[in-house]
Amino acid sequence: MTGGPESMGFSAHKQRIVDLTREYLMPARVDTWLRLGIPLVIGRREGYRIWDVDGHELLDVHLNGGTYNLGHRHPEVLAALDEAVHGRDLDVGNHHFPSDARAVLAERLAEATPGDLHYSVFTPSGSEANDLAIRVARRATGRRKIVALAAAFHGRTALAAAAGRDDVARFFLSDYPDEFATVPFDDLAAIEHALAPGDVAAVLMETIPATYGFPVPCDAYLPGVKALCERFGTLYVADEVQTGLGRTGHLWGVERFGIAPDVLVAGKGLSGGLYPIAAVVMTRAVGAFLGEEGWSYVSTFGGSEIGCHVATRVLEITRRPESLANGRRVAALLADRLDDLRRRHPRLRAVRQQGLVMGLEVEGEIGAVELSQALYRHGVWAMFSGFDLSVLQFKPGLLVDEPYCETLIARLDAALAELERTVA
């Protein structure tokens, strides 16, 4: 797509936003979306719907990686935010001192996470949480090397960016090839080979790799990785930033595979989409450093008291039996509807699914980009996978209802039909 916003019929208000963003924030990103014909500038948002500032309605199945797992501006989460600010007179707080809001959230996470996870440290983002998880693994083991999947994404901060696919780390000259190794997905032999020298601090594992298009590992893979970690004295760090909080049909994705990790990283959805917060939850052994050096990690905004109060409510809503049951119910409904679409539309080659974590394999090297464009025109926002442009990330929220799902499938049906007419 060529031409600036003037040629796309934007309102003066939208054109101003696009122009200012291009000028002062992210010119390459703005121009990429315009070329793709996805000129989205989000205005109103409610539940699992968003509206462009010029009024175009979209069903949101991108959810910004699961940030809006409970929907945009969930009423109970909004109430918790209001209560934190006006009812309890909270603000960011002071990270040097004990805090009721932080302590309560840490206790809830210890109760809600699998295995013997106990201590929590809070950060403002999942990237920073993964960065910290790498550091605590190194401290606990006395080793430096980190193993991750070749197609993994763990964030853009220095250590997190160096783990997994490290092209952006290399872009900023922040890669550490001697300290970070990668292995192919779903390949136990490769993991064993990487761990055998006995110098690996941690395997940093996305439970289902998001940016690679959510390929679901075989049932034996993650338990096999955990067994190898135990055999070679390596820590298992579960990156649950996108697969946590009920999205796989279990509260945490690792529970689907029977894994009790040494460290679990939660983020995105923990914020309720309203206040940035992420968490590194670890066993007593891994977190022993917290009793040795109280200022080994500090963050002014990590563990903001407002954010902790919001996240505690998010965790409570998510853990409700009816919330998790709804996620499983609509996942089964969507599996049935997507199977029907796959049979009727040759461009939809396969559906990857674990609960509400879904990847749609689309015919063509950039098939998912083309489907994302078509879906945008038909009123759905779904993002293609950054590391595999043939797979569309398809991520309905935990609390969607059946009418929403039927509308979503109807719009996907229309978008696939449009693509097939265009090819024909």
C-alpha cells in the first residue's frame, strides 16, 4: 500500500495522531502498518472489542499478547484500580519498605502457582521479568549459560533479548553468543546435548512459543526437558507471559504438562490491561538471595502498590471456577467451528490449539499477513506471528461468550472466502 494518511481518507484527528507518531515515536512501525492497509489507531475499547478513532469496530483476538485476557476495561478491574487510588489512597509506594498490597499479591501467587514456588519479585514488564529470571538462575547455580528455543521470544531488554532468537539483540550489539544457546522446538535430544556439559544455569522455556505461532509440543517434551534439567543441575524457567492465567484451560500452561518449574514468569494479563506489572515467582532455594542481599534487585515502579492491588483482583477473577470453565467451554466451541472452516477453506491448512492459545496455519509464506489484512477489513484484529508469517495468532479472551464466538467465526469465514476469491 502506498501513500500517506491523506490518501486513505482519514479524519483530521486521526491524521494528526498518525503524523505525530511518525514524527516523534515510531516512524518505521507507522509506515509498515500503512503499507499493510492496517491503519489502526485505537480509540474506544470495551470488553473484547476495540474501535478505531474513525469508528471502525474490531473484535480483538490479538489482546496485545494476552494483556486483555479479561477484556478491555473489565468492570471489576476498573473498580480495583479506583479502589486503590481513591478508597485506599495508594500510589506507586516506596520499594524500600514493606507494603500490604505487595505482600498480599506475593502470597496469592505463592498459593496459585504450581509446585514449591514461594518468593515473588515484581517488575514493570515481562521483558524485565525474564531478564531478572536469567539473573536469579545464574545466582542460584553459579553458572552463566542459558538455553532457550531457537524461535523463542522473551522480550526486548538486554538479557531477555539475547535469549532465543537474538536478531534484535544483535541489532543493538547486545547479543552474547558464548552465554546463550538455542535449540530446535520439540527436540529432546537437542536439549540433552546442550545440557550435558553441566554448565547451563537455566532452560528458559516458553510453554507454547507465541511469536513462532503457538506450535503445541508433544506431551512428552516439556516433562522430558524438566527431567533433563534435574539430571544436569539446571533450573527450569517457565515463561508464562502469554500462556498463563487460564489461557490454556489451566491456570498456568505448565500445569497442562504436569511441570513444576523452579521459576515462573507471569506478565501481560496480570496487569488487567490497566496497570503494568509482571512477576518472577521462584522456589525458596532459587530465591535464597533475597535473604542475603536485600537490595540485589530494586525497581521504583516494579511492584507499584496500585499495580499489585489491581493484579490481586485479576488473579482472583481468573481463578474463579466459572472463569476457567468458560475458557474451556468456548475453546471447545471454537475448536469445532474452526475444524469446519478448515474443511471448507483450502487456505486454512491447520489449526494449532491448546485452550484459547491458537495459531491458524495459512497457505502461503505470508498467508497470515494476508489473512490479518482481510480480517481487519471484516472487523477482526488478529496479529500474524513475527517469526512465521504463515501462522496467524488467534487469541480469544478468557471471558468471551458464545455469541461473540459465533460472530468471530462468521467474520473469519468471510475473510477466508475473500482471500480465496482474490487468488482465484
